[in-house]
Amino acid sequence: MALHVHWWLLGCHVVSFIACITIHSTSTLPPDLPTPSPPSSAHSWNLFGRPGDGYYTSVEVGTPSQKFNVLVDTGSSNFAIAAVMQKELDSYFEAKNSSSFVDLEKEVEVGYTQGSWSGRLGKDVVLFPALQAGTTPYLMDLVLITSSHNFYVNNSQWQGIVGLAFPVLAKPQGAVQPWIDEVILRDNLTNAFTLELCGPSREAGPSSHYGRLTLGSGSGSCSPVAVSCPIRRKWFYEVVVTALSLQGKEVSIPCIKFNTDKTIVDSGTSNLRLPPEVFKAVMKELKLQASGGMNPPLPEGFWSGNEEACWPESSKLWMNFPNLTIHLATGNHSAITITVGPRSYLRPAPDSVSTSLLDCWVLGIEESQTGTVLGAVILEGLCVTFDRAQGVITFSESTCGPLVTLSETHNTEGRDKYSMAQVNR
């Protein structure tokens, strides 16, 4: 989930340049038909959850240890755990029962694009038992969440959050060492991690999803064939979108609009989130392409994300929805593409009336007031390596999840409408 950050938190006003390249030709692959691959029992999955509620992993906190699940979030940097009971939770951390807890007597408030919490900074012994690295218990900075607003999700089965972004986002600023930085330092790991998000599987049904977090240089079962783009700035995992197309037809929006005020890769956000002008243009084209063969047409509430739509798994309605291609800048005149099908950007409806005859779906694209967010619907079906040391994000096709197609870096010189658009932060 994307942390809500005011620009002055970076300590200075930054004048930067976004390489904005408008790309006029894209691949026109037909909509994908294969169903998501089921997770193999041969793999050690350590991320779980429900579609729309994020991916969580297990954690043990305190002495003696108390067990919880925490949301894995590349859009923030704090490690925080519930410390009081709230209606959405089934458990919380009781600091008084931990002999190793240290109260640092600092109040913390963190706001996200959706939701917020406040609490008290402390230290305690933390262990992530399901990870191959980070399994040694260390005394870590953590925040005990004492109040929240729209942060927890009913029945999501997680009680806290572990942020994997850069230290500049951690609060209080300068007083916290993020969990991932601490583990990488103490275990002498390569400063990188890989997320492999699989989405829901036919084996387990649409109500749950799986994945894996690998710390250090190991990339699990990821394909060695990969494409990369630079991390524009080390706070969020910020990248640059240069164009978006639907079934090969580019949405006619200047690329500066995609990246105002930023574009980030965020595992804690479920949907693809787009700035208002971009969202309206994408919805207009998506409805135009998808509605042609539908009778009766989908309800208007489906397109706004407020209503689900149901149809048989074998239905040819899938064929009406176009592939969606996102172009990410790799340089001033080059880009890579990520192409996802409707089985990526249509999410299983939460608590739906799905039956053995019908499957129900909600649209996984929504409007954003804080720039573009590449959430789980774009990341599922991929292995995504966040190489913090080299400052690049590498994408490769996963052995699980929906079908996703990656392109090699291609040269866009000579086709630019916007070459170097200045953005004053």
C-alpha cells in the first residue's frame, strides 16, 4: 500500500526529469485463455492471503514469541503490529507479556493513500520463520499500533505490516532502521529481494492466493530470461510509465500524466491505480473494446469497481476483454513492456455468490489521486526482483499465476512526443 508522503519529507525540493516516451506500436497478442497455474507442492510458498486483501507472511514477536501475520508491502518502510484489539482483528500483540520489549517512548503516525494508523515506537525480538533468510531472531524496531482508520481488512488474517521500501520513508525519520535493511546487514545478504505473486489458483479456488518472498540474491524458480528498468529514485520503488495500450491501441495521454506525481511498484496495493485523466481515458477505451460482444452489457457499477459481474468459467466473454500493456522506461529512448490479460486485471469478487456454474469478478483498475500504482494485478504471474543495490527492478515470467508477457528493451528514438518533461517537486 502506498505511503502518503509530503514532498518536504525528503528534506529538500527536488527538480528532476522524467523520460517520457510515447510509443506508437505495440504487440497485439490475443486475450489469454489459460487459467492461472496452481501452486506446486514442490515450492516453499511463504505468502498467503485473499484476493483484494494483500499478501501476508508469518512473524513471531517477543519473548515468549507471539505469532501473527503481516502484510508484505513494497509501498512503505515501517514494521508495525496491532497492539490493541479492533473489530477487524482476531489477535494482537501484548507488549506486557514480552520480557524483551523495549518502549522507545516515541509516538508514530503513518498515513497511506488508503487508511492510516498511529502508535508507539519500540523494539523487540522479531523472527520471520517462513523465510529462508531472516530466520534468526533479532531485536528490531517496530511500532505498536494503538489506533487506525481504514487500515485493517475484515477477515484478511493479517494483523500488521512489514514495509520493504527504502529507509527515507520510515517514520519517525532518522529514528528507525527498517526490518529489511536490518536483516540484510546482519545476515550479510545481497541488498535485494524477489517477490513471486501467483494470484488465486484453480486448485485452492478463487478465495485465496499464494506467493513467495525471497531475500538476498536468490530468485527462487524465476526464469533466467528477464527484463529490467531503473528505480528512478530510492524512496518508493519509483519507475516511469511511458505509455499504456489496450489490445495494441495506445491510450492517447501524454506520459507526463501517468507519472504525476509519481509511478510506483507496490505489492501492498491490489489494483492498477491510475491518475484521474488517465483512468478516464483507459476506462473509455476498455468499455469500448469490451462491450462490443456483450448482450446484455455489463452494469455501469462494474466499471466503477462497485459491482461484480458473473459468468461461466467456460464463457467466451473473456474474449471481449483486451490485453493491457504497460510500457516502462529503461532510458531516454528505450522501454520494456509488461502485457497482462483480463485474468490479471479482473479479480475474483470477495465474498461473492460464485457457484460451480458461475464465477464472479470485479474490475482491478481504479482511480488514484497520488499517481500511478502498479499493484498486485500487474505483478501476479511475474517474479519481480527489487535490486536495491544496483537500483533496478527486474521482471521475469513466473511458473505460477496468470499469463504475463514481457518484451525486450526496444528503442523508441524518433517516435517521441515528450522527450524530457521537467517535474518540479
